[in-house]
Amino acid sequence: MIHIKNKLAGYCLLLAFLSTTIVSCTKNGVSEEPLYPASPKGLIDFEDVPPTPAIAAEGSIVTIKVNGLGNKMGQFRFYINQTPADVVSATDTEVRIRIPITASTGTCAVEINGQFYFGPIIDIRGKLNIDATFNTTTNIATGEILGIDPRPLGGYLIYGGFRNYQNQASSVAAITGLAFIDNNGALQTTGSGSSLRPAFNIGVTGINGIINTAVFTSDNKVIAGGTFSAVNARGNISNITRFNATGSLDTLSYDIAGDGSLPKTVGPAFNGGFTGAVTKLFNTSAGVVAVGNFSDYNSILYERSTADAPYVDKIRISQIARVNIDGGIDSSFNINRSTRPVEGYTTANGFIYDGVEMPNNKLLLVGNFTVFENQQALRIVRIDLATGRRDPSFVVGGANGAITKITYNSTTRKLLITGQFTSYNNEAANGIVMLDENGNIDRSFRFRPVEGGIPNFAGQLKDGKVMVSGTFNKYDGIVRAGFMMLNPDGSLAVGYNNIGFFNGRVNDFVEYPSDTDPSITYVMLVGTFTRFDSKTVGNIVKIRVQN
């Protein structure tokens, strides 16, 4: 007890010393000077009220409440999201400006005497906006969406690396990498109350990896590929499998070797898989073509397997293979049957990043490879879907850097490639080039210079306009914060570029018309992005395009 009292006494002495020191410092004037000098009073003071009108259009007059601009006409500049705007009039309490055709939603600012004063956000509405039926608050994927495809029974299938959608995952129904949504982006469900389930109901634990690609079979089942090895903890899956139309893993009972009468085991009905990632699947009339960065195809010979030891049959085939809907490999496609054991032909010396199916039974693949089937192929190659081999009639100079994305529009019959290249076919380029179906440059489209970053996606709508996303902040000298709509010639489409900040990357989109207004087109964008038109979104957004 005496020890404690002594400690308390010591603390009291210490506090008294500190108090004396502090008071002394104050008396000596040390703390009388402010830590930082006071800021000079601003010449301009924006009031904390929204502009009038709150939502403006190109060419309209907007009034902003701001003090200090009276008698200063001609002495200051007014900006909307870094774009100069004409000043119509200015008084001591407000300024009236005209919205320029190149302006986009963003913060306004006054520049005077070399000093910037920032005001409220001016919301500019043009012909491209987030559709009012899309709920940005709830329609959120917790993770990247890599693709979206129409569902034969209505709505859309989305796939990727997400681990929830619309916060509808539960302890009895996982939402992992695959989901059905409707035309407004809402999760399609079945049941109600405690029995509510996703319409694509994978099960309790779901998929243990990422879905890169998916196709529908004729009976509405889904074959999905990516990087995963189990569904609801059931293994014997190697980066590709088949799901029932309701979302459950499609399984079969197989006879196996072992003691007892007719021993059996349950396994995936799609009996096959790849050693390595599956990037794209194409459902052709001859079977499902798988493209990726794999080295072998594996299947289980159940009649030689036991319950604890599957007997795996392996065929060496890299990057391109064709299988039937049950997983059996097509030995007539990209397989050299003259070798023993049989194996696939030599393919690319690098990664395949993307591919599109062409109408003439061909496949265009892009990546960072420079050789394909032991011949030069500078990041782009065409495959004959009849054989799985390189098409020798496709002769192009290619790109001097990786091509990361390729899209095809069957209406315009044009291709768009995006990547880290500065030339294509020995002609200068800056990351995006439009091609015809033979891989030649379409010179009617010219992608202008970007600043502050690079493009990462380009896709063409049916009317010829081109959507581009990226990390850039300017296009052709005009502010465009990560997303823009271009005319078929590559110029900015007037009236379609008023949206605000976008961050991230678009991976895929679907386009569909309005049921009631032929002048309106809807586009559902998916990818990895959290802001669109300066609004918070969750890797998916539906936009309304006024034609």
C-alpha cells in the first residue's frame, strides 16, 4: 500500500512539473503564435446551394450562387469539369453560364488572378445516362463480372469472380461466379420468404474459383470454364464443368472398380477438364470449343477408378480443344493422330487473352504471343473451326504489343482490338484499332490521342457508335474521365459524352432495344468499376442511349 502511494505522489509531481512548464511556455509567448498562418480571405465564395436548374443540358443557361464576381466580367474564367464555359452574366451574388457541348458532369470552378475557387457539381444530362429502372444501390456484384450473355429463357447470365450479388447470398444458397439477372439488372429468384433462392441456385458453398466464360446448351444447361476445381465441395473438376438449368452441378452415378457388388460413385456429368485456365468457350454446331492457357486435357476412366483413387486419362493438347457436351474430347480437332501417343499440334508461345467467333466458321484469337504453330503470328491469329488449326489465308502484320481485348459486331461486321500496342500492320496506333473481318485496318475509324492513361475496352453498338473505357482523363484534348462514346469515325459523339467520372474497366456488354420507344437503346455494361457518371455502382450498370 505504501508503494502505491509513493507512485501516485510521483505522478502528481510529474503533472505539476508539466503544468508549470506549459504555463511558463505560454507566459513566454511560445504558444501565442498560431501553428499555421491564417488563410487569406478568398475573393470568391460559392454558396452551399445547388445550381439552377439542378440538371442541365448542352447549350442551356445555368445559374450558380457565388459571391464576389460583380464588376469582374472579363477578369475570370469559369470551368465545368475542367472545360471552359461561356459566362453570360455575373453579379455580386451569382453567375450565369452556358453549358458547352463538350462539357461533362463534374465540379465547377472559377479562375481569377491565377487562383482557382471550386464550387458545386453541375449535373449535365445528354443522350446517355444511367437508366432510371436500374437500382445502383442494390444491383451490386461483390467482385468482378467478366461477361454477360442473353439467357434463352429470358434475362441474362453474368459470370466472373463475384462472391455475392444484390446481397442475396445466404448460408443455404451461395452466389459465386454465376447468376441470372433480368433486363433491369435485378437478380432473378424463385420462391419467397424463407424459401427465396437465386434462380441459378448453385448450392450451399458454390464455386471455389473464377468463371471466365460460359455457354448454354440446347436444353438450357450451362457449361462454364475458368479457374476452379470444385462445386459445393465436389471435386474431380478441372476448370470446366456443366450445370443444370436451375444452377445445380450436373452429376451422374458411375460404376467403379472395387470390392462388393457394383460399387459406384457420383461425379460430374461433364467428364473432362483442363490443366490450366479456360479463357473462352464457343458453342459451335460441332461441339464446344475451349480456348485458354492450358496444357493438357484430362478425363476420369471411372471403370478403372476406386472410390479413393480416380484413374485419370491425359492427352497433351494446349490452348485449343473441342469437346462434346458430356466432356468427351474431339480427336479430329487440333490433334495430331499420327503421333504416339496422340497429342495436340503446337500452338502459341505466349498467352491467349481473348477471342471471338466469326460468321465464316473461323475463330480470331488475340494475346501476347508472337509465334503460332511454329510460324510468326504477332498477337493475332485466325483458327479454322473445321480443323482447329491455324488458317493460312489470314495474313496480317499484327501488333507490336499485347492485344488484350477483341470485340465483334455482327451488324456492322467490324472488329475492335484493344491493348498495349503502338502499331498494327506497321501503321501507327495508340491502343485501339478497328478491323474488317480479314484483320485489315478500317481507316474510316481513327482513334485519337488519349491523355492521363490508356484505353482498356472498346465495343461497337449496332448503330456504329463505339464505347471506350480506360484510365485516361482526356481524349483528343477534351476532358473524358475514363468512359466515352465515339462516332463511327472515332470523333467524340456530341450529346453522348456528358457523364461524369468513371473508374475501372468494362469487360463486356449486351445491347437491346426498348419495348416501347424505338428511339431508345439499352446497354448493360459489366466489368470491374465502382463509379459511373460520378455515382457509386457495383461492377454493373444499365445505361439508356437516346438515338
